Amino acid sequence: PDHITYMQAQRLTAIGHRALRSLSTQTQTNMAASPKIYHGNSTPLPDSDLAALIDAHPKPSSISRYSYGTAGFRYEASLLPCVFIRMGIFAALRSASLGGEEVGAMITASHNAEPDNGMKLADSHGGMLDAAWEEHAVSLANAPDSKHALALIHTLGDYARGHHPTKIGKHGNDKQLPKMVVHIGRDTRSHSPPLAALVIRAARSMGATVIDHGEVSTPMLHHFVMHANGHLLPNIIPQRVNESGYYEIMAMTYAALLRTGAVSGGKRLPSMSNLVIDGACGIGALKVEKFQRVFAMLRSEGCTDSIPTLRTVNFPGDGPLNENCGAEFVQKQQLPPRLYNMESSAGDISKQYMTSYDGDADRVVFHYEDETGKFHLLDGDKIAVLVSSFIQEELRCIDPTGEAVKCGVVQTAYANGSSTLYLKNVVRTNVVIAKTGVKFVHATAHHNFDVGVYFEANGHGTVLFGPKFYDFIATADARLRGTSRHDRANIALRRLRALPALVNQSVGDAMSDMLLVDAILFLRGWDLSTWAKLYEDMPSKQAKVKVSDRTVISTNDNETAATAPAALQTALQSAMDAMTSQENASNGPKPRCFVRPSGTEDAVRVYAEANSQKGADSLASEAMMLVYKLCGGVGAPPQPLIANRL
């Protein structure tokens, strides 16, 4: 109800989550299988009704302009009703513009704190919203009033009718739009249900059919959209639109991948037999618990020796969402997560094999404590190295020339320099640096490679497979048919054929990526310490400097160099050269730093790495001072950074 307070809503949500956990797994699975469907007639409400709906949720005076970041709108929850009403309308129009292809809206603020919320829009292929339509979304969100909003709504509606004409009935209904279907999902935040209700109401006001999936992870919502548009799905991936199908596809392909290790007598290492999952007190923890039932079924079918036991900690209601736990905290702070509600029995939890999701379960990082109690992090860079080397090894078993399929890894400027050198010199793969942000790295992987691996350092990433890869698999299947299952090329084929269904093809997916990494480690007979020793990360430092106007700073396309102010990059390069000389690093990885304007505040983000933590801190400190002096820093000058205690 609208009249309950924020704290009351938060308590009710936590109570509901604890009650859900007490239900049997069978009951939970059955509940997940039935999203609520609101059927539409493709006819929008009269303009007067649409105007009333928009005017009932005006733009807050504190917001000068809403922006669509790398993954959608994201603000403090009380500032979002205006956006959510308009984006419900917008999602329906986007579906209409595609002739009825289904789209999605996910209500989440991902790794942000509990008071924030946001929306990620999924296009019909399951990925991020098309860039041109992203501009339309921003325009509609910022329309000053219902009159201007309706003008844009009419323009987009006319575009949809023009590209997908509808039959005007005998009553002359020229307002009818092409078919519209919008999938809705939400995370566990206390304010997500009422915000989702606004989106549903707005999409229905346009005559759209709305499918409300309730509480799901972000990658699940993207999966539903991708699979709902079956004509866009590669034949090698089974079509499963509902939640139970999402679990089924991953579980079956994961088990198939593990079984390829049985050919060589593969056994799971004792240290890898129990996997502890930090759910960030978010949706991922609930979904892992539901997935446990599928794991139980696999064990009953003979996969007992190779499937790890999953233990989930940090459920919704155990502690504040994303606070001192989850992938964002673990990766940025390089510290183990707090184990809420487990602190008295924390000694009972094995810390040899752990992973952390973020609040909406689209990021994952791995970590462990060694015999001395020292914490070790394996972030997105380490995942990219592991996954890309595995895929290329399997491809070369079938095609020793490595010419049939073009593989590569997309990184951002934040990728650790040691990982980039390892990929180029040891894995011997192509590496492309893209602009920071999911939508940029995803697009770069899609356009540049037949098999494109991308994982940002924060743990968000996936593997994209293009048409040439599927052709390669079909050709290899025909050539190897009839060969022994023990033949190495045949094993490689079965492994590669499982990957597109196991790895979420639309967006980063913590659960999917976790299973992929676990399978690769199992097949190689590795534990986390062996994986961690592939290369040693260069020490790094991240910081930010507040400025009066962040737009005075601009960078090149991949943000590795500043293009304005004119003197900034020259000064930064001098600082890097001096550190290279100081560390005598001419033959190995070289110190580097870069700066980029924040996408959400008047600040400049600084990144530096060197061959020692002292060097990284010193280089970051110098870069901060240069930004402060040359880019209009505000407040007190930056203080020298202190070396990390780690």
C-alpha cells in the first residue's frame, strides 16, 4: 500500500523473503514457473488518460536531467516514479517498433545500496537497448510535461505503425499499434514492487501484453526476453522461456561439460568439493537455493563425484543489500565478505572455494583464504584469462591452425596490465580495449570476434558466439561423427557445443559464469590457488577528484588517454615515464595511469598501476593533483594516498 513507510516496507519484504526460504524447494520451483500475464489489445488509452497518468508522477524539481548510464537509469528510489511511468510506455512502443518482438524492463540498482533503484531495458535479442532508442528513452524521461511527452509518444507510435502496419478494423480503429509484449522483473529491494507496478500500469495503458516475472535476477530477465523471441535464438540453444527452463538449460549443459572429464578419469579435488556463495543479501541467494533442486537431480543421475556441494550465505533480510558483502565490495575493497547470520559459526564455513555475486546477480568474483589466512581475489580479469585460454585450447584440438574461428578478449582500461600481457603473450589471443561499460564491451565483442570473451574487472562478463562459430561446430560434427568418444577432437567438440547454452548469450550472469568457471577448473584439475598463480596482478590504486565541471575532461574512444584539457595527457605521460624510470620497469609491465570523467557526478576517476603498491599510490596521487590543478578541482587539494594494508 502507498501509505506504509519505507522502514515498514523494508521489514515486510525481509519477512517475506524469510518465509519463502522456509518453503520446500518443490513449492518454490512451482511458484517460479508461473509469471503473471496481463493480456493487452494493442490499443492505447485516450491521450487524456495517458496525460493524467504522466502528470500524476511529475519530474522532481531536484532532477535537472535524467541520464541513461551504461546499464540504464539509476537514482535514489523516490526520484524514479516519473521515469518508470514513462519507461513503461516506452517499453511498449519499443516492442511495437519491432513488430511485436518481446522486450523487457528490469527494476534493479544492481550493486548500489538499498535506498537506490533503477531500470535496465532489454531489447528483443536479450541484450542492451539499441543506442538510437536509448536516446529516445532519455528524451521521454526528460520531457518537461505530459504535452511534450505525448508528442514523442505519438512520434514513436507513428514510427511503429509505419514500419509494421496494422489492419484497421471495421470500426476504424486507427489508434491500434502493432503487437506489444513487455517482460517485467524486479530485485529484492523493498521499493521494487511498487515501482514495478508503475511500469506494468504504464505498459498496459498502451495496450501491451505484460508478463510479470516477479523477483528474478537481471540475467534471468534478459534470458526470458532472448528466449521469448525464438526466431533470434541459435538452433544449438534449447528454447526455454520460464524460470525452471533457465535452470534446466544451465544444469544440463554444465553436467554435459563435466562428463567430458570422466573420459580421462577426472575427479574433483577435495578443496573444490564445497563452493560457498555470497549472495550479497540479494536475489542471487534465493535463486541459487532453487537451483539446488536441479543439482540434486543431477547427483541422482550419476554426477556425484564431479558436482560440488553449494552452500549459500547472505540471503535477503540477513543484512543490508550489498553492504560489506557481494562482488562490488569484495572486488573494490579486496576484502572477504561479511557473513551475516553466520558470524557465530563462521569457522564451520570452508573458505578454500568461495564466490560473491552482486545485488542483481549479474557479476561474480572468486576468492579464497590460504593456509595462513591470507585473502586472495580472482576478479573478472582472471576469469577472462581462464575462459579464453580454455576455449582456444579446445578449438585448436579441432583446428590446429586456429584460423577457422576468430577469438578475442575485450577489456577496458581498468583491466590489470598483467592480464593483458598474459593474454597476448601466453594465451596468444587478440585483445581489444573498449570504453568502460557493459554496453560498450558487449558490442565490441559482438562486432570484432566469432568468439568474443569479455569480463570487466568487477566480474561482469560473458562469452559471445557468432555465426562462424556455429558453422564451425556443424562442420566439425559432420567430420568427427563416428570417431571414438575418447578422441581428443571429439571431446573438444562436445565441450564447445555445450558452451553457448551454458553461457548466457545476452548479458553477464553470475550463476552461469560460476558454473562455467567451476567446470573449467574441474576439467583442468585445478584449485583456486593454481588458477591465481597464472600471473601476478600489478598493484593498482583507484581514486576520484571532485571538479566543478566534469565535461571539461574528454578522452579517446577507449578512455586510455585524455584529449582535453590539452596539457593533461602530456603531464600524465611524464608522470608515467618518471615512474617507469624509478621502478626500472623498461623490460616488464610498465606503470600506467588514466583519468576519465564520472558518468554520474562532477568528479574525475583516476586509475594507476605500477610494479609496487607504493609506486601505484604515488602515481595515482600525482595524477589526482594534475587533475585538480588542470581540470578545476574543488575543495581542498588531494592528499597523498597511503599504501593499501593488503
